[in-house]
Amino acid sequence: MTREEEYMAQAIDLASKGWGLVSPNPMVGAVVVKDGTVIGMGFHKGPGTDHAEVAALKEAGIEARGASLFVNLEPCSHFGTTPPCTEAIINSGIKKVFFGLIDPNPLVNGRGIKRLSEAGIEVTGPIMEKESRSLNRIYINWMEKKTPYVIAKIALSLDGKVALKNGKSRWITNDKTRQRMHYWRSGVDAVLVGAGTIRKDNPILTARLPYVQRQPKRIVVTASGNIPTSSKVFEEGGETIIIAPKSNPPTHLKEFAEIMLIEGDGDRLGMRDIIHTLGEKGITSLLVEGGTSIHQQLFKEELVRYAVASISTKLIGSLGQEWLPAWNIGEMDAVPRVVPDQILVINNDIVIEGEVNYVHRDS
Amino acid sequence: MTREEEYMAQAIDLASKGWGLVSPNPMVGAVVVKDGTVIGMGFHKGPGTDHAEVAALKEAGIEARGASLFVNLEPCSHFGTTPPCTEAIINSGIKKVFFGLIDPNPLVNGRGIKRLSEAGIEVTGPIMEKESRSLNRIYINWMEKKTPYVIAKIALSLDGKVALKNGKSRWITNDKTRQRMHYWRSGVDAVLVGAGTIRKDNPILTARLPYVQRQPKRIVVTASGNIPTSSKVFEEGGETIIIAPKSNPPTHLKEFAEIMLIEGDGDRLGMRDIIHTLGEKGITSLLVEGGTSIHQQLFKEELVRYAVASISTKLIGSLGQEWLPAWNIGEMDAVPRVVPDQILVINNDIVIEGEVNYVHRDS
């Protein structure tokens, strides 16, 4: 790692503190460096607060004159809820700017760099683009598609089963591992389950971690409307949305949750429609917790972008319930795979987190 | 960890260097300590060579007088291929002996400790008994049952499949992970596969690692006798044994391998009989590489004692082939599980190694 990459890694690390705070904005961190010393650090803490660059420059104060700024995303050049960062940078006397990624936001997208360069600042980048992109994959997806980034969450036995034959699955993994799943809930805009999961497990679907400032929206998909009004998902903890077919609106649930109606034959709802509709509601990220029929539809249509899979060393046996759809692939190197960002060993469980890479089977 | 445990851990670590060298003997390591300094170390390198204690005492020389000896297994008190270690210890002037485990060998089993105590040596132990037991689980099993310790080796996709629907499984895991499996082959007395695996994958079943001194016996189980004489398992690399039913002896393979006949109906061979017969041949450990029908029989009869499972992040889907039998368990806390000794992350694969703990389902 070069010195520049080390400072950028520090900016990325700062940025990641914005997890769960900044949506629909990107996570951004900034570091001001002068004569080999960090003299200012900042990260974006949410809409309306200082952008990372401004926070870092404030910390650096007049020392910023002649210093270098490291930021994981191209500084903004437009007025949003705060003035453009480019102007703050220019005014501060910063000499060099290192950035991690061009901002895919069409309002910026190179304009920030152009503005800084025109003002005589030396701009270098992208550096650590892969890491910068990976950190803000939800934001990038949102900018490109205006649909939520779909994350499938699953707990598996060592032999890849999600439940016993009788449907029982509490608990495959240990409670420390399940804490990790609360981290994921704490960062996404919404958590989605099928009504079957509500009837079977009755989860509350909140992020139960001490530092959580904002609960994800809780989304329940139902074709039948069969959701007990006593379900925990209707208890305090955040907003709840029921997605149901126009042909069968669950009007009896109106006082418990927002009802979102979509096309559908009353038997099965199209996941593509659901994702699209949630995008229209401004949901940028969706943690899909199950059940498996929802996962299977999502995987079949290649809508799952990221997987968070926890594996225990339990052996459920071949009568246990399956996770994935019945796709038929002829060669080992053509199967989809998770490309791990990280593999955690938590007590005796393993957590694998990574992007899903669908191989094109006809290639 | 106390000071004593640290020395014992050192002895255990030394002992483990005997992997693949000492069978049917235990792996033993010894450390001689005087005034807080290690003055002698040794481990058993195989039949006919110095026992660990003797090797360590030789290194310590006359300095052993008044010193302490740490050894993971009770010193032997009987004449084998070498004289009893107890006498060497007594003659060396060692003052204290710390041991990890009482030797389950009926020829020793407390007699070593008794002999040392009677000679005025202060004997302390067992210390780190769990670790000492775990290191020599194959030896302990052999002493108790005179049957091989059965280790199931398996490569799984993230969703727990062992092959595509069409049977292809090369390769689920990466080559670095498969190296780890050669480590296991290098340490066991024998490797076992079904004839189907020979026909499908045609493996040579040798331990291909630079330091390997002794190849495991290669055992092929066949009811039909349908094994091509051109199979790689008949090539150089060690002794090959075919296990077949008495009712259908594969006489055409006689010049290629030793034939071992057992009872059986010509359709399926009882794994319990096979294990028993291999025990009679002096095989103390057996790495069962598959196929899954053999694994399934072994798991069903609770004959698998240890599992070495490697998991890739590939997603084979629910049409893929199953690993385990179709047992039916009603509660999550009643399922069998692997109790990991260690979990390795190798590139993007995971290797889990541990004892299989069968829960009694009727309890």
C-alpha cells in the first residue's frame, strides 16, 4: 500500500461509520494531511449535516492551506441540503485532492473534479476505486437503477439446509452470529419477509443493537392477506408496509400498516414488480430475510446482488429444507457464486458476506 | 495458561510432528525444563526410533538431573521395540514429571506413573488432558476398540451440495484447499472410496505433499467388482486393497490389488463389517473420501467420528447432489453437529475440522 492508499483507506474507514445514517446519500469520509500528519478527519453523518470534506476541513482549520485532502468519493459541486464541497475545498486553500471514485450522481459525475482542477487544485484519482465502489455499492446501484440493492440473508446448516423437515429453524446459528445480522438490519432502508415467515416465526424485524439510530422499514409480502394482527411486526420499532395484490387488498390490516398494492394474480407476487415499486418509494436497500420461496424467486430472476450467509456446523440431513432454486447447470465453473468481501468466524459459526456473481450459463 | 500448560502445549506441538510417522503408536512430544529454560526437546518419529522422552533427555544430557519433564502421554513402563521410558527418566535424575494423559494402552495405563512415583519422582497430571486426548484421538480409539477411527472428508458448495445434478464435482473447492486434504491423506493409515468414485473421478488417492514419507493404503469398496484395471488407484503410490463380497469375488483384479472379501449380499456391503475387518488388518485410521452413498451409510450408523469439510462459496442449487442421509429430527437442538477443532479460511474457501457429535434423538 502506498502512502496515498493508506490515507484513502483511512477515509474509507471513516466513511463506513455512516452505515445506517446517510441513506439515500453515499457514505463519505475525508482526511486532511499536511507534512505527513493527519490534521483533519470527518465523515458524513446524515442528511443536513456537514459533508465529510467540510467536517475534515473544519477540523484542520487554517492549517488546511497547502494541505492534501483524501476523500473516497468525488466532492460534490452542486447545492443540495448543504453548499457544494468544491467551494469549501477551494476556499480552504487545499493544494491537492485525492479521490476514490467518480460520483455516479448525474448532478456531479466529473463536475466536482473539473471545478477543482479549474481552480488550480491538483486532483488525483481514482485511488482504491475497488474499495470505494464496494463501500458504496448501495448508493451506486441506486444512482444507476433507482431500485433497491437486494441483499439476501440466510442461516444455513453445514449441509446447506435452512430448516428441519418440519420447518423449524430456531436456531441454526448462535446468538453472537445473529448479532451480526442486526448490524445488517441497522444499515438498510428496509427488511423484507414473506407472510409465511411472520406466521411461522413471528419476528419483530428490528435492528436490536445499542447504537442503532434508525430502524429499517419492515416489509411483509402477502398474496393471501393472511397475517395475524397480533404479529410482532406491527409492534413499535418502525414503519411497517404490507405488499399485497391489487386483486386481494388486505383492508383489515389498514390500521396496522401501510398497504402497498401491486399487480399480481393473488397467488404469487412478482419479485421484479415488488423491487421496482419499492424503488419508487425511495428504498435504496433491501435485506431479504426469507422465507426461501422469496429467496428462490429472487435468485431465479438474478435479482439478489449480495448475500450474507451464516453457516453453523450442524448437520440437518437431506430431509431438511432447501435454500436455493432448482437451477440446472452442467459445469462446475458455470455455477453462481458469492465473491466474499469477508469471511468471519464467530464462535463456531461462519459468516460469509459478498456479492453474488451469476455466471452466464449459455456463454 | 500457566507456565506448566505452556510447556505442555510445547510438548503437544512437538508430538504433532509425528503425524503420519508413528501409527499405530501415539504421537508423543517431550520437553525438559530446568530453571525456567528448555534444555531438551524430542518427539517420536516412528517405530524403532527413540521415544520422545528419551530423545529429549539425550538432548538435555547430564543437565537433566534435577530438571522437570513435560510429556503429553504417560511414559511407557514396558519393553516394546525400545526399553521403557520410565527407566530412562529415573536414570536421568529428572525430579518432576508432568504428563498430559494416562496412556490407554493396557500395557501401561497408570503403571508408568506408578513406577515413576515409586522411584521418588514427583508426578503431576493430567494437564491439558483435553488437548492431549484430542491430539491422539486415533490412538485412543485404536486402544479402546481396535477399529479404525473414521474420518469423513467432503467438499461442499455454500448450499451444501457435493456435486451438480449430472454428478460433476471437479472442482467445488480451490486447489489450496485441496492441499489441506493431502495433509489428511498423509497422516492416516488408509483412504477409502467406493468403486463409483473410481469410475467417475479416477483419483490416484495418494498424499501429494513434498514431505510425505509414507502413502496411505488405498481401499476401494465394490459390490459389483466393476473397477477398470486401468484405474489410477492401481498405479504406483502405495498398497491397494479391494473390498468385495464373498459372493462375488473380483478375481480379475487379483494381480492389481489385494482382495479382501467380506459377507454381503452382492448389492451393498455393510460398513460396520468393513470397519471391523480393516481393524483386524491393523488399520487405525481411515479417511473416507466418498462417494456420498458410503458417507450416508457411515453417518446413518453413526460410524463417522470426525469430519473434514471444505466449503466453497459456489451456489449449486437444489438440484445438486446431497451429502448426508435423510434422517428426520424434530428439534434443532437434537441434530448432529461437528464440534470444530479448527476453522480455516483458505483463499475463499472454508475448512471445518472436528469431531462429529451425534445427539441421541430419543433423549
